[in-house]
Amino acid sequence: MELSDANLQTLTEYLKKTLDPDPAIRRPAEKFLESVEGSQNYPLLLLMLLEKSQENVIKVCASVTFKNYIKRNWRIVGIAVEDEPNKICESDRIAIKANIVPLMLSSPEQIQKQLSDAISIIGREDFPQKWPDLLTEMVTRFQSGDFHVINGVLRTAHSLFKRYRHEFKSNELWAEIKLVLGAFALPLTDLFKATIELCSTHTNDASALKVLFSSLILIAKLFYSLNFQDLPEFFEDNMETWMTNFHRLLTLDNKLLQTDDEEEAGLLELLKSQICDNAALYAQKYDEEFQPYLPRFVTAIWNLLVTTGQEVKYDLLVSNAIQFLASVCERPHYKHLFEDQNTLTSICEKVIVPNMEFRAADEEAFEDNSEEYIRRDLEGSDIDTRRRAACDLVRGLCKFFEGPVTGIFSGYVNSMLQEYAKNPSVNWKHKDAAIYLVTSLASKAQTQKHGITQANELVNLTEFFVNHIQPDLKSASVNEFPVLKADGIKYIMIFRNQVPKEQLLLSIPLLINHLQAESIVVHTYAAHALERLFTMRGTNNTTLFTAAEMAPFVEVLLTNLFKALTLPGSSENEYIMKAIMRSFSLLQESIIPYIPSVITQLTQKLLAVSKNPSKPHFNHYMFESICLSIRITCKANPDAVGSFEEALFMVFTEILQNDVQEFIPYVFQVMSLLLEMHKNEIPSSYMALFPHLLQPVLWERTGNIPPLVRLLQAYLERGANTIASAAADKIPGLLGVFQKLIASKANDHQGFYLLNSIIEHMPPESVDQYRKQIFILLFQRLQNSKTTKFIKSFLVFINLYCVKYGALALQEIFDSIQPKMFGMVLEKIIIPEIQKVSGQVEKKICAVGITKILTECPPMMDTEYTKLWIPLLQALIGLFELPEDDTIPDEEHFVDIEDTPGYQTAFSQLAFAGRKEHDPVGEMVNNPRIHLAQSLHRLSTACPGRVGDFHTTSLNAEALQYLQGYLQAASVTLL
């Protein structure tokens, strides 16, 4: 695309159309942009549009399009053979890097943020090696004195350096941080000091303070990132400057910076909460160096906590301040600060208890924003809630002061429960706080999978459960006191390993009953608790609850779970769907009588959500549940597969016709499962679909590849003869798919899965004319791009070919491509690389194939190939006896399909659609070592004297010893 006004105009028109609510206008425009994004100058046109367009909406749209384009295409994946062509040419890359920083700094804030993100994506790949002048370009802008520009630089630096907080230590990372510190630490410190001085001079200018405090927040965040991995020498030398100023800012209060909004945190709160984070980082990681500053920070943060109100806008600040105290009280160094009983009482009374209260804002979230409430409460993304921080502080204090803290809180818990008992309908929040306190006191260590794994011995959990939790769940109405119901259900979930099994069994009907509760939080918690209980393990690793124990509840459990999906707000509730899946898995054949109704409800749900799939977890568990229904029913009655096809195929057809990308990989997996259930020929409904599965457009999406390959394998296993007779014209298409996959380093193993199925199942005459071409393609790939993964797959394939068609056929096809090729493959690939093959079935195929080459291939005995006989035998014994060679050359880094950039649907494997491992030599060979001994014995009978001489004179001693063991085990000798 030329950099012309005409192209700018075209681009403007298409960008406008992508904002149109009408899909008939929007989709073609999106498709057009997708089609031109590989063209040279496309990204530069977007940047020009950003600069020149008069319409703000176009500028914003261009900036978002540009950022997403960079996100999809900047990274050059190191696996490109034909995989992911590099869509951005080198000249565009250079031009982008030359222009983007000045453009970002001169843009309005909304656009600045998008370009800043784009710079950090480019920086993640190119900085510092391929973009060495980025830092200098950014640092020089600090001198500009223009805080719009300075904040642009700080924002970009923050998005570039924040990855230092979670990267693993490595020499490359250290080298990069050292480079950054060398160029950035001093200018950042100077800017910090200058900004603080400006705050003093502009103390009465609200608009100036807003800009300056935005800078200080970013500077404090950068401080955190640059200090996270280790304490840099520069910051250690300048600790006085940073810590004194941080302390000053913590105690600062300026009326002009206070906001009227009760929800949204203001700049002052955001800055103070970041400073609490920075102080906690130093207290935890660099406590020795930080010791002189610690007491004044403890005092300042304590005062902050005692004087800050309960409004939502202070939540982040309060939780970070409490987290600071939590990280300090856990360190043996600082134990003395908390030893006094009065201090502990004061912390409990003034910090912990007030921040555990259920506030009006929490009640509002519970009722009106239940999804967010559940996410924070159940999934632990409540990291910045006051309750979570207070809970962490309780745990921290219990590390050294478990006895006194438990004593203080027991008093609080009892008085709260007494208050509740006086007037439950008014004082229910007291009981809620009591339950939360007991939970935080009792839980020492917790995991998502197992709940609490370590508990405080001083708290009697079962007694509390029986006296205070069960009565709430047994009450006649499931809709009374919903918050307390949710607390009770959560208590069961958290302490499921501490409460005895008989109490849990009594709770199951109560939980099933609460699936009918109107409150979204209550019925979601009930579903989640059931799902967690059903995954618990008892002795000998079976589930703690058996299908027999659940038998009385099956009908009401299934009825209530499916009913819960019809409750307002829960039509796509992932917790309910996961509970359905887990119930099926636990109950197994007990669900068969209910399958007709269940599968109808699941297909209706599938049809409804396929119109607009928005909940990936819900969708995944729904397909898992469909697979379980099929597996469980067809195991008991294989003929039932037809009725499932009848129920599902109409919806599947609609999904495929409407190209619902998120669901297509799932549909292919379910179809594979159904097709594998058929024992005889392939039904005609499947054969009608077969040609469509070979369409190139389906194979363009990486997420489709694994399930499509598996589906084609199912076709080949069940209906190779039908394909050969009724769809022979499609065999070139099938091999075309193999050819596409084999060219890709990411998907070549999938190509081999397909090829192995073709070789194993197709009638030999149907693929005769293509065999030589297949081998030529494989050799071309070996020459162009030989990787360990490819070699492992190649070895399994040639040995499977040998098992299927015979060793002589293998030797003949190699030598027909090029004279003496067979010897080269043995010498350069099979003998040196066979040790790399992994997997029981793969090793077995290779062992049987090599045995055939040794014992059923006359040229191995009588030509120049004879010299390779002993090394090949030795390599085979090595495959049996030596550990697997799992070394991979340094330059090979396979990128998982999920890691390839872009927004394509990733492939999600359905656990309950799993394919049984198939052993193509299973019936023929049971023990490959015995098979080798018997085959050598047959060969020595045919050629007396030669095999015996061969192996005794030339094989190394250890290998010979192993071989004699095989011969003894097989009760044969060599003549």
C-alpha cells in the first residue's frame, strides 16, 4: 500500500465502518482490514492517520487498531517455516520505531495510552538489543518541563518495566535491568525531587497538583518495578532521598486533592497506597537496609489506618496499608514491635475488626453485582479488599502470637454472636463478621484445590460448624439472610478437609436445596461447594463420596442444578455447569435414566449460547458434560450413539454453518468421540461432512488443528475402506492437509498423526501412487529444517511404515528416491537418534520396525548395508535399556500453539472426550524384547552361522549381555 492520500481516505472509510453497530456493514470492513494488514506501509498509514485526521473518533480508532495490529504481528515467532509469516517488513519496523515515541508524546492522553501500550509490546520483543536508543529518547524528554510529555514517558516506562515484577531471574534479565538502571535511575530520582519541589510551590493550584501527583504515582510504580528483583546499588545509596520523601508524602494531606466521590480513589489515595506497597517490598526483601526507616513508616501507616474512613474509595489504600503491617509482623526482626498485649489488642480493635465488617457497599455488590462479588470472594481476586488484607494480618500475627491473638478474638466472636442472637434480623452483620473472623483465625494455609490444608489447633471448627453454621442452612427458607447462607456454604467449602465426612454428608441435601435460592451468590456457592465436595479424595485415591452414597439425591440434584440455570442472572453460570459436569463424573451410570431429559436441556443451552458465546469456562464445562453423557450412556448401551447424533447434529450443523469459531474445535472433539463409538462402517451423515473437513480455510485457525486431525483419524480408523471406495478423489485433499501441517514446526507432529493413520488404515493400493511423494516431502523438510520433534515423529513414521509394508518395501522406496538413501537414513538418523523417541507405544513401534529391518530385509545381510547391522542392533538394545535422550539443542524452542500471538481461538482439550491410546502393533507383538529374540532366531535358522558370528564378535559386552538375556527369556538360541 502506498503512502498516499487516496489510501488514507480508504482506510478512514473502513475504520468508520468498523464502528457501525450493523454487522452487515461492520464485518466486511473488519475483513478488509484483516486482508490488508500484511501489506507494506499499512502500519505507517495508521500512524499517519493518527497524526493528520481531523476527526477524533478516527484518531482513537486508528490508535486502537494500530495497537492490536502490533500485538498480533510484532513478535516474530522462531518457528516460522510456513507457519506465521512475518507480516511486518523490516523497513516498516524501522519506521515505526523511529516515529512512535515522538508521536505518542504529542498525542492527547486517550491516544497516548494506546501508543504507550504499543511501545511496550514492541519493547518486550526488541528492547534493548534491537531498540538501543529507546531509553535515551525517553530520558531526554524529562528535560522538557512539559508534564504531558513527562507523564507519557513515565507511563511508557511503567508498561515496559513492570514485567520485572514477575519475570524469573536470568542473566539476560539482570543485564537488561542493569542497563535500564544505568540510564534511568538518576534522571528518575532527579525528576522525583523536582516534582516534589513543584508540589510545594503549587500547593494551592489544584490543576497543577493533579498533573504532578499523576507523575508521582507513576514514579512510585517505577520505583517498585526497578527494585523488585534485587536492591540496586544506586537506590541503596539514595535511600535517604526516596524514603524521606515517601514518608513525607504518606503524611501529606491537601484539601485540593480530596475527592467528593465515595467510590473512586483519588490521586492522593493512589499515591499513598503505592508508597505502602513500596515500603512493604523493602520491609520484606531488604529488611536490614530498611531498618532505620521502618519505625517511622509503621507509625505513619498506623495513623493512616486509624484515621481513614470506611468509604470504598479508600479500599486500596487501607488494604495496602494493612498488607504492609502484615508483611512486617511476620518478620522475626520486627517481632518486638508487636509483643505488647496492648498493641495486639489495639491492632485487633482498631484495624482488624472494623475492616472485617460487611459494609453497605459490600451488600450492594452482593445483590446487584454478584459476578464481581463472587470473583473477588471465591477466586481470590479480592487481593485489594479490606477483608482479605485484615485476614492476612490475622494470619501474620498468628505466626508469633497465635495464643494471645486467638484469645483476644474469641472474646470478639462471642460478643458478636450474642449481639446477633438478641435480634437476628437487625444484627445479622455481627454474625457475618464473627464467621469471617473464625475463618481467618483458623486458616493457616489454603489452596484452591484442597481448601484449608493447615488449621489453627485452638479453634474447634466442627463445634462451630454444628452450632452456628448448620442451623442457618437448615432453616425453612433458602432465601432468608442470604449473606449468612453464603457464609455458611463458604465455610463448608473452605474447611471441607477439617469437618468430618458424616457432617459433610448431612450437608449435601442442604446444599442441593440451596441451589434453588434466588440470590445468585447463594445458589452459585451451593453449586461450587457441591463440585468441590465431589472432587475430594478418600483413602486409596478414590472419591470421598461414592455414587452409592449419592444415590438418594440423584434426581433432586440433577433437577435443581438444571433449574438453577433458569434462575435470573445464572443462565450461563460457570459454577453450576461445572457442578453438572462433576456430578455426571461422580454418579456415572446412575444418571442414565435421566439422560434423555438432560441431553435435551444441554442441547437447548448449546443452541442458545452459540448465538453469542461469551463465557469460555461455561462453554467448556457444557461440552465436557455432553461428552460425559455420551461416554456413560454408550458404555452401557453402544447403540445409543445414534440418539445422541440425532439430538446434537442439528445444532452442530448450525455452529459449523455460522462459523462460530469458539465452538468449532469443541464440535470436532465431540464428533470424534461419537464416531469412535461406531463399531462398523461410517454412517452416511459423517461421509457427507468429510469433504468439508478438508477445506483449507478450516486449517488456517490454529485452534482447529488438533481436534480436526483427531476427527480425520477417527474417519480413517472407522471408515478407511469407505473413503477408498466412495471418496477416493478426496485422498489428495487429505494428503494436502498432511503437507500443510508437515511444513510447520508448530504442527508437524499433527501432520505425522494424520500420516500414521493413513498408512495404518488405508488400503495399500489406495495410497500407492502417493507414497514416493510423501517421502520426498519429508526429506525436503528434513533438509530445510531438522528439529528434534520432527526427527522423533519421523522415526516413528518410518518404523510404522516398515511394520505395515515390510522392511524390504521401506528399503526399496528409500533407494528409489536416491541410490543408497536407505543406508544414509540408517546411519545418519535411525542409529544416532533412536534414543530420543519417547512414549511406550512409540518406542514399541520403533522396536518392532527396527527388528524387521534387522531380520526381514535381505539387503542388510548381503550388500554394503551389512556393515550397519551391528550398529543398528546395538541402537535397538540401547532403545530398550538406556535412559531416553531428552536433550534438545539450544536453538530449538518450540512455541506451544497457545503461545502464538494473535486472537485466534486457542485449542481447549476436552478431558472427557479423550482418545484411548492406540497401539498399532499391540495384537502382533506383546513384548518387543522377546519378539527381537524370536526374529533373530528365525533369521539364524535361515542363515546358519552368520547371525551368531555377527553378534558375538562385534557387539559391545554390555549389549551382548542384554541380548543373551532376551534369548534366554524367549527360550531360543542363535545358530
